Amino acid sequence: MNEPANEFGHILIIDDDPEVCGTLLSLLSRMQLAGESARSLNAGLAKLEKGRFDLVFLDVRLPDGNGLDALARIKLMPGSPEVIILTGQGDPDGAELAIQGGVWDYLVKPSPVKQTLLSIQRVLKYRKEKQGTTPVVALDLSHLVGRGSEMRGIQDFIAQAARSQAGVLINGETGTGKELTARTIHENGTRAANRFIVVDCAALTETLVESTLFGHRRGAFTGADRDRTGLIKLADGGTLFLDEVGEMPLNIQRVFLRVLQEKRFRPVGENREESSDFRIIAATNKNLEDEVRAGRFRDDLLFRLKTMNVTLPPLRCRKEDIRDLVMFHVRKLAKRYDTPEKGVGSDFLEVLETYHWPGNVRELFNVLERAFVAAGEEGTLYAMHLPKELRISAAKASIIGKRPPCAPSPNRASDGNRTNAPSPPPFQGDIDMILAEATPSLKAFKSMMEQRYLRKLIAMTRGDLAAILSISGLSRSHFYALLKKNRIAFKQDDGQV
């Protein structure tokens, strides 16, 4: 270890190449910085747990693991060090994954000394400036439950967004807490004393959308028997939250874009324009970039909404938070029902942690209330109090192999956004069960899997023929030929087989 010439600038190199470690340690010594090295991922993590580092040089391919897989863990180490990836094989996908994981830089060996030197200097300057700043206000994050790495990232984002007036776009599956996140940003910002106005874009009808958003004057149309203030005006001085903004009609997007740019609008039936100073926060469970490419969403509106952007993790990626979420909501239920607080059995938590939660936190809270009611006067919640369908699903998962923690639900895209055509479910469990019983001939195995695939595809899409053909890649005639071959009756209206 090189002894530091100053108190700031402690750097760790995790690389199995002794030449790379030696070169970097020599460079750090010339910069009068403290440096240590580790030749394996586990050795590096052990050093990080014992001491505080400002910067970690991290190789990707290490003898005992992939450095990229340890990014989240490294960011949670004491001092939350910055990370520079230093790898011998450049990989565009690896670079994307690394940057998404919050690394400072991605360097390919052999990296020029000047470039490495500049990266180190910039990191340390950033760290000094960051340590010299103090939060303006303490954040109230009491409604955000979770201590895992995913939630820490969300909390950091909320802190940044609360200090800003910029537009925010929140992505996430249904039930992940998009509106709660938006409210938390509003309540911790400078506009907290004013209104938080919710616009449900999925419920807007094209005939009444302008009246709903902009308001109207009495007599502007049939049924307008009095003046009405629109939601945009109600948000003056506060926050306008566009829930499911991807559902906003295309013709209204153009009008709304002008309102965002100029903060001015004209109520229906009014000759003069009015103004409204609002902050915009939008949420969607769709991939708006895909919607833009499909011509269903304006790219210029997306740019205005996406000044700051965050994607909320699905609950299946937050298994470490389930216990905290359960205890939080059970306490709320006890207050709501005015009953003593209930304990939670270990088998209760085991089932909840095994389930894949397609409805996310919202589904979890609904299930907890059903279990709370089913327990009646009993003082502890056990697995038997949970809905049977959930217990069956969890039991099957434990028998045939648990779904990977962050695997997408069958009807969702891998980035956490819904797609118009659901993705096919995994078949690993089916394969394992078939081969476990008896190994059939290849022809018989193909026949069994083909039939199961068709049945699951029809059930999953609820008989939507367009979705079936899109997912399977089959032509209409080929699809019907396979149905006939496998003797599967198909009713397109409801997906019955």
C-alpha cells in the first residue's frame, strides 16, 4: 500500500493483472494519492468493507466473478466509492450496463496514461465538491419503504428531483408506486405548500379532454351551465401529475406541448388566454420511445417530459424489501381496523418472498389485507391465511425452480414497461418436470411442448389472434394448421381452448 501524502484520495484497484496493478499504483504514487490493490473480486470486496475508498478501479473479468455484477454492492460500501471500469475487452453492452449501474467511466486497456489521469482527477474533484455541499432540507421519505440497493437509488433520485423544478418522467409497471414517488418529490420540493393535481390520462375522453384540462366558460357547449376551472389552472403554483401519460390522445399531445412550453392556455369558450405556473411530473407503464417509433406519441413532447427520468423497480427485483413492506402495511392495517398489531410467521414471509408479484406493491398490499381479515382475532399471520391461489403459485415455483429475481412477468417487457403484445412465459419448469418423469423420444417431446406452447400462448393472450401471430411468428394459416394437428379448439373472442 502506498502511504497517502494527503488525507483525501484513497483508491482501490481490483484487477488480477499484476502489471496493471503495478502501473496504476505507480501513477497514484506520483499523484501523491493512497492506493491499494486486490487480485480478486472477493478480496476487493473485503477491503471495501473494512475501509473507506473514494474510487475503485474495477476489472470486469476476474477469477472469481464478473465485476459488473458487484457494482450495486460496491456502491453501498462505506463512503459509496465511485467506480471506473478498466477492462481488456471493450463491450458496448457491458459499457451500457456499467453506466446504468452508476460507474464514473469505462476505460479499455491499455488506456492512455493521460486519459486515466484525467479520470482520476475529475473523480476526486467531484468527490471534494460533493462532500463540501450539505442538503438544503431533510427529506421526508417516510412513505417509501425499503432499504435495498434499488430503493436507495430511487431515494437519491427523489432528493435530486425535489431540489429541481425540471420535468420528471417516472417509468414503471402497474403497482410499483409511480404516483407515490411523484407525491414524495412534490412534498419535498419548494411547491409543497400548493396543490398536487392528478390527471388520469387513461380516463380522458377526446370530447371532454380540453374542458377537463383547460376548463370552460358557461354556455361554451351543450351542458356547460356554469364556469369550470381546468386542472391546469388548479395546479398553478403546484405540481401537475400526468398519470399514464402514454394514453394521452395524439391530437391533445400537440396542444399540451404548447401549454408546457408557454405555460399559457385558453379555456373552452374563452377569448383570452390564462397562465399557470406548474411543475410537470408524468408517469407511464409504457416504453414511450417505442410509442414514438410507432407514431403514437410525439417525440417533442417526450423530450419535454423526460428532463429527469427514473424507472421504478418491480417488486420481484426488491425481494430484500418484502419484510419491511409487510411490517409497514400490517401496522397500518391494525390502525385502520382498530385492532392489536399482529405478528408475522416465518412461513408467511417465505411464501411472499417466493411469489413473483405481477401486480407489484399494490398487489402485495391487497393480499396482506385479505390475510389480515382472514386471520380474524388471531394474533399472528401464517401462510394458511394467504389466498390459496398465491400459495399454490409459490409452491409450484419452489418445486420446479424459482423465477429469477428480476425476470419479467409473462405479460411485461424486460425493461419493466408493458408491451402491446405479451411476451411468452418461461418453459423451463415444464421441461424439468417432463424429463424428471421419464425421458421421451425427441419426436414425442417436441409434440408435447408444441401443444403446451400453443395452449399457454392462447391463454396468455386471451385469444388475441394478432398478438398470438406477433409473438409466435406464425402465419395465420400455419397457426390454424398447428391447432388442427394438436386437436386444440380455439375460440378467438375469449381465448378458450
